[in-house]
Amino acid sequence: MSKITDYSFLFHSMFGTKSTKGASAIGSFQLSQLNSSSVQAQLRAAGIDTNSKQYKAAIKQMMSNANGAMYGNIQGIKNLMKSYDKDGDYIDPTTGLAGLLVTEENEGSRKRIITIPESSKDEMFEQTKKEFLRENGVLNGDTTKRSDVYTNMYHKVQKNDRLAAGYTMQQYERAYRQAFLDAARKADPKWEIGVVLGEGEDVNAVIRRTYPEAMRIASVLPDISCATFNPDNLDDPKELDGTDVAVVKGEIGVAENGAVWIPQTVKYKAVYFISEKLVILLDRNKIVDTMYDAYRELDGQEYKFGTFISGPSKTADIEQALVMGAHGARDVLVILM
């Protein structure tokens, strides 16, 4: 949540301009003066209902981010009020819906099973099946936009049931995936999760089969004929924007967490993070047990940049809104050679 801070009082001190007590010459005021008659009059004149739950929620947020000595202004309050509905509930910026913020008050009650729309369950079943087949059982982020299933469902249920509906859908999603795993193992006891390149199998065919809709495929590796361009031939890393798939080589795999060490062997290291999908080719004989083992392997090596990548990028640290691809690829596929 943004914090509204006004440093106009510093200019008053520097240039000797006058200001009224608790207010600045540009219409700002100290938060400690919010309940004063003059500030309340300004708020009402601006069309703000100071008795509304929307206003009270915005002010509560402002005060939690600041203190009475901080400054605020009318427009800042109006902007912050847009983040709450008429009931004072936070509006999730990803879905545009309220009722999705996990708080201390609702943490316990959200973990309950409720009735959710059959259409949403069917949609999740199909998306989970599609990803299972395409990724050969790998739980590889949100490659089939399963997050959209949740968003669609949230629009179909009442605000007060949305968190519980999300929890319920998670149980269905896990059950569907487990059912597919059980079915695959029953059909073939030797079946294994993931992609291991077979003898004589073309890696380009695997990439194309996995990402049939990819238009821009970047790679500097000479054996990757499915690449549509060589990122080292670009003059500006900004030209990497819009890359669908990047195919790179990993040097060390870590069994305990699935991380792969990738030293920079390309002109622009942005290629490892800006592509929507990332394919890592890894020698199956270069897999170690733990991160400690990996660091021992790296001891004494020289490289200008390197990173461990352990899966698709995702974060939910801002208001519990899950965002895929915030810091890297939305989808990561490791192919053992």
C-alpha cells in the first residue's frame, strides 16, 4: 500500500513562507489535524463523506503507514479511498473484487469447505488435466492460466464467501492432480514425472510440442534450431521484451530443491528473466544432492554473473494477490540431456 507523505513543510523552513498551523500552503495538512474543524470542512467541501466506511478504511491505512506528524492531502485521501468498497473492504487490484484480503479476523474462517459453482470445478478439472498432459505431470507454475479459473469463480460467488471459495477450489485442484498421478502410475508403473530426453529424441521437437503457440524463441545454443532469433545479435536488451521462450544451458542441478545454476553465457542476462517461458537444458550427470554440494562445485570458478533458478517466478507478498512472472519467467521447463 502506498504511503502519502508531503515534505512541503521543508520548503516553508527553507524559504521562509508562511503556513497555517497543521496545514501547508499547497493544501496539505498534518494527519494529526484530520479531526479538526478546518480539515473536516475541506474534506466535506471536496465531496468526501467522513462518516463512510470507505473513508474510515482509507484513513486507518494512512495512519498505519505514518504518524501524526506526517502530511496528507485531499487528493491523496480520494485516491486511497478508491482501494476500498462502500463497506470498507479492500479491493484486490488483480481481480477488481473485494473480499479477497486475508486478515487476522478472517484467517480462521476462510479455511472452510463451501459449495462452489459446478462450472468452476469443471473449468479447473480441464485446466489441470491440460497442464498435467502437457508438462508430463510436472507442477510447473500456472502454465494453463489456472489462476484465471479462480478469478472467474470469484465473480460468481458472494463477497463474504470468496476466500472460502478459493480455499475450497484449492482442495479440488489438489484432488484432480492426485487423481491424474494415480491414473498415470496405474496405466504404467514405470511412468515418471517430468521430461527426460530419450536416446535420439530431438530437443527442438520437445520444445515445440510443449510451447506450440510460441512465436519468439531466443537461444544462443547452436543445436536449438527452433529458435527464431539469437539474443546476442541484438543491440539493445529492450528488444528482448516480448520473448515467448528462451532456451538456455544449465551447469549444475540440485536434487533437493530443483534449482539449476546458470552462469551468464549470453550478452544480456535479462534473457534469463524477461522471457515468458524458460527452457533449461541440463546434463543429467551434473545433478548434485544439495545446495552445499552445488556451492562446492562452484568454488574457484570465475563468472561475471550467475543465478540459481528453481522454478517459475511467483509472489503473493502484496495483499496476498498471487502474481506469476513478477521477477522472472512464468513457466520453467528443465530438460535432462
